[in-house]
Amino acid sequence: MKISEIVESVRFSLQSLRANKTRSSLTSLGVVIGIGFVVLMGWSLNGLEQAWEKTISIVGADMMYVDKWDWAGNKKWNTIRSRKDISFEQVKLFSETNTYAELTIPLLRSWGKRIGYNANSIGGIAVMGTESSYGQTSAGNIEQGRFFTEFEEERTANVIVLGSGVASSLFPNADALGKSVKVGKFSFQVIGILEKRGFLFMDFIDNQVFVPLKTFVNYFGSSRRSYSIAVKAFSVAGMDQLREESRGYMRNVRGLTANEDDDFSINESKAFDDNIKDIRLYIWSIGLGLTFLSFIVGIIGIMNIMFVSVAERTKEIGIRRALGAKKSSIITQFLVEASLLCFIGAIVALIGCSIIIFIGKVLIVKFYPDLSFISGYLPPSLLLIASSVSLFVGVLAGLVPAIRAANLDPVESLRFE
Amino acid sequence: MQPIIQIEHITKVYEMGTEEVHALRDVSLTINPNEYVAIMGPSGSGKSTLMNMLGCLDTPTSGIYNFKGLDVNDMDDNDLAEIRNKEIGFVFQTFNLLPRASSLRNVELPLIYAGESTSKRKERAIQVLTNVGLHDRMHHKPNELSGGQRQRVAIARALITNPAIILADEPTGNLDSKTGIEIMKLLDDLHQKGNTIILVTHEEDIARHAHRIVRLKDGLVEVDEVNPNPTVY
């Protein structure tokens, strides 16, 4: 196959597509829709992924939580509920023995509290009692102000650090720092506001407030509450070892014998991965299904038009054969034409999608500023995928008509009027 | 001198349903370089079949066909395409130009399949178009040209690869007599310059231009004679 022939085929194909503008554009519509699906789906999945990574990184890829409760929720509720609470003494024992952890931090939690400032109040807040070292974890990153100190902890100070969701709901226009808020009937002084952590379906994580552990115990009590232990690894690479070691220590602390099951769970951001995997799978399967369908329709349309084109140009094929075109040249010409049809469709789709995505981004920034990190541009890899898919589809759709064209009898074709 | 075309006892049988049609029964013919041969015969005589055979568009059912000493029966589809491309220049009754391409692009076409470079193609196409007197019509499309001009474009296209033979099938059939004369003059000229020309026609006065006349009837050569007084305009 000579390069010059391919170049000429492209020229002739463009001519022929131009000569049948309406037909060409209607035919490539199937491809436009197919490519459009792929691209928009790729873009939204990309956004989802970004949102997810942001959430994970804020929960902390180097953190695990030893807890009575299980995050993944794939264990029986009854078994979990009947587990014994984790006591403060057990936390202390665990912390003293665990040499693989950089930090071990006790946490107590009280759900469904109401927090108020002046006449404003919001409910459904989780109050957390913890130690000052929580401020050294990625989950305790401060946006404004500071985390409480060991000193404040010792003297059971009435200080509070607000999750970003609480801060923005309670103080929509004002500076929260230094203000006095009420949790139940107790007053706390706001000393810090945490970085925004949750995105999309994870935004409950920002509706938490943090007070010193001792203060918490004083006001809300520790009986019938189970401690969680936040465990920070020295590095993400050390997570596997830390998990195994922590499990061993915790079994000791809980006094389990060799044939008893764990009566605690070790939770990580990984637990959410399973959930997100499912969601991703659903979106992909629906998207791929639709894409596949529209490509099938597109291929049939293009194949059909190529058959018509071959029939219409029988004479031309005869002329070319008489002038010395080999079968391969005729095949090339029709394949190039079908591919070009698809490629043009792909370009139209990409331009259309770019516009849609750009508008989408503008709307997202306006209505969901949380998600404004989502890209307003098509990722280059998608451009590449879309154009190669379109060329492939073109070849697929053009192959049978092209072979039929090449196998036409030159004498018969020349006689064709 | 090696003949360009040498066919011996060729036959061509078509199957039309259950019936066999003998288009060529037994034809032998030798054509030497720079001959000017007319193949004549009424419709159904087998002259079209013979022309397709000579032009390597079709292969005989039996018999020998040597083109420049090469056995055409041994050739595959690609070899035949190459022979048509390099050795045979077709001129058709209906011109058979590509309607959407300019004269220049039409004339270039054989060189595209020969794999010639763009610049060489263009240079050569301009040269042959100038030779047939269409230097000022290069960028016109067929529908912007008169019948005579279209046939000149077709002749230029046939000449571009310097073929061994020019195979003209009723070249004046679609032209008025004045234009027909012009085209015949052009073919006579080409013969004068050393080209080998095979003219397929049913018109006696067109055949009279040739120096040798082969008459076919019912798939057989009826007469193969020298024309002592070829017409010269």
C-alpha cells in the first residue's frame, strides 16, 4: 500500500462526502451520539474519582480506626451490637503496647446533638471527645484557628473545634473564632475550624465538633459509650503491618482466646472503596451498554450508506480498476471514506461535549461550589480514545462494503450506467 | 521484433443460467509495436469481449495470451492491474472520466496507482494535457467541457503512463462527426509518433484510419487484412 494512495483516498473521500453533505451528516450522527456518550461518561467518572480521592485523602490514607462498630457494614448487626464496649483502660493498654503506630488517639462520640449560637441552632451534630494529638492527623487539619492543647485538655477547658459544615451553617456570614456556642446546655468557646473534608455523599463528616476528652466525659459521661481508637501509621506503606499488629494487640487487650472471633473492627478509608467500586461499576456498565448500543446503530447506519455508495459508484470503481487500481486500492478507498465519516463524527462529538462540559462546569461552580475542582476540559486521553475508537468503528463498518466493491467485476462495472 | 500481443486459439464462454454463450470461439491474433489495428464487427460478433481480453480486464476460457512475452493466464488480479496500469491506455466511448475531479486529477489517476510522487504526477499530467491541446482546461471538471474535450482528457489519461498500447473502444461513438474527425486526427498523430493503437469500432469510415483491419463474426476472425489506403485528414 502506497502512502500516496492513502493521501489520494482521503482527498477523494472528502470530495465524495462533500458531494453528499446531508447524507454524510445524518450518517455520522450515530457516531456523534456514541462518542458523546463515551466522553461525557468518562468525564463524569473522572469527576467522581476526583471527589472520591479528595474524600479519602481527608479521612486519611494513613489512618485506621479500631472500633466496636464496623464501617463496611457487611457483618451482622446483632453480632456487632452484642460486642462489649471498648473501655478507656483498654485504649490505654493498646496504646502502650502498640509500637507500630505513630499515634494512638482515643475518641468518644455522641450522636445527634444540637449546637446553637445566639438564636441559631442546628441538630444532628456528632460531638467528639478526643485528645490534642488528633490535631496532628490529617483528619484534624485546621482551616482557621487551632486545635486544643494538652494543657486545655488537662484543665478540662470549655473549648471546641468545629467541623467546616457546622461552622458554615452556624456562622454563614460571621467569623466563628472566639464566639461562644452551646452544645446542649454547656457553653464552649470556638478556637478552631477544621478543613472541609467530605464531598458528595460524605459530607456528614463535616458535621462534627471536637472537644477535649476529659471535658466530654465530664459533660456527656462515658458510661455505655464505647471508645474508638484512631491509629496513625508512620507511613501509608506501613498500613498492612500496622493492621495485623494492631489486631494482635487488640485481641490481647480484649482477652480473646485463639478460637474466638475478633470482637472489634479495624476500619479504614479502604472500607469505602468497596462502595465506590460498585457505584463506578454501575455507571460504567450503563454507560458502556448505551455506548455499545449507539455504536451498533452507528455502524449499521454507516455500513448501509457505504453499501449505497458502492452501488452508486460502480462505474467509478470500474474506471479505477481499468486504470490499474488493485483490489487493495479500492478497499483502502472505501475504508478511508467510512473512517473519515466516523472521524468527522468524533470531532463534532468532541466539540459538542467540550461545550457541554464547559457549561456544566460553570453551572457546577455556581450551584455546587464544593465540586468546583471538577475539570471543565476534556482529558487528553479521552480525545485519543474517542478518535481511535471512531477510526476503528469506521473500519469495522466499511470493511464488508469495501470488500464487495473490490470484488466487483471490472468489465461489468464499466458497463454500469 | 517481439510482438506486444500474441493470442492463440483463445475462447471465451459465458454461462447465462443453464445456457453457454460462446463469445469467442477461436481467435488468434498478433499485434506488433507501432501497429494501427481496427477490430470491426457487428454487435454480438465478440469484439467487446476481445477488447476486454486484450485490455486484461478479463481472461480467456482457453487459449494462450502473451503480453510482451508474458503469459497473461498465469497472472493474478494484482499482476493484471499492474499491466493495465503501466502497459494499456484505455479510451472509452463514454469517456469514463470521474465527474467530480478536474481534468488534471483525472489524468493523474493512473500515476497515483503507479505510486508516482505528487510533483512528478502533476508535471507529467500538464505535459500530456498540453499535448492534446487542453493546457487551458486543466482545472475544469468534465461537466464544464465539451464532448470532444472530454475525449481529449481521456486520451491524455491513456497516454500518461506511456503505455505499450492504446485501446480505443468506439472513441467517436458519442461525438458529432466534426469532433469525431478531430479525435481521429489525434489518434492518427499518436500513431505517427510511434504509439501502438487498437481501435474497436463498428463504423467503416473510422476503421479506415487504421493500417490493418480485423473483422470478427460470431466469435471468429473472418478477415485480417492490411488497409492499403488509410484515411488521412
